[in-house]
Amino acid sequence: MTPERFFRALSDPTRLRCLMLMQRAGELCVCELTEALEMAQPKISRHLASLREAEVVTDRRDGLWVFYRLREDLPPWVREILAVSADSLHGQAPFAEDAARLQPMTTRPRNGCCAA
């Protein structure tokens, strides 16, 4: 991964919001991200595909769900940037609102189908 590719991935507000949620919450299902960001599934999926192509996130399928998380093999400098950014932005809009919407979800995949 090149710095240019990484920072280009961060340049979009939707991708940045997805990354900040994943940095704090770990692995998230597409439906969790659509709920937290209050955006349509196709838009979220398009941005997640960009992050996957940029080699920032990886995905796995489990039945109906597709889960995304930060790649485990990210360079240390990337991990540090994401960690510092998440800590610094956590209390600011829209990041605080995204996290607040994610917390009370009763239909999260670990609790049952979020697509139902």
C-alpha cells in the first residue's frame, strides 16, 4: 500500500466514517454501517469496495451478511494514523452520532438477522 492510495481512500467522508467506526468497533456488517451512517446499502457497499481495493479493509461472508474489518497486515504507520484519528474524532460530528446510532441496534448480526 502506498501513502497516496491510503490517503486517497481517506479523502471521502463516507469512507472515513466507515473506517472510524471499524477502528472503534472492530468488524462490522454492511447493515450495521448503513444504520449507523443513515445511508443506503448500495452507497455503503460501493465505498467499502473502494476501501477493499485500496487494501485498507478486508471482508468475510457469513450467510446473508458481509462483514468488514481493518486488514490485519496494515503497515504500522497506517494503524497509527487510524488510531489517532479515531481517538481525536470520536467526540465530533458526525463520528459521535455514527457511534451513538450503532450502539442501540437490537438487530445487529450477533443478535439475529439485521436484514429482516
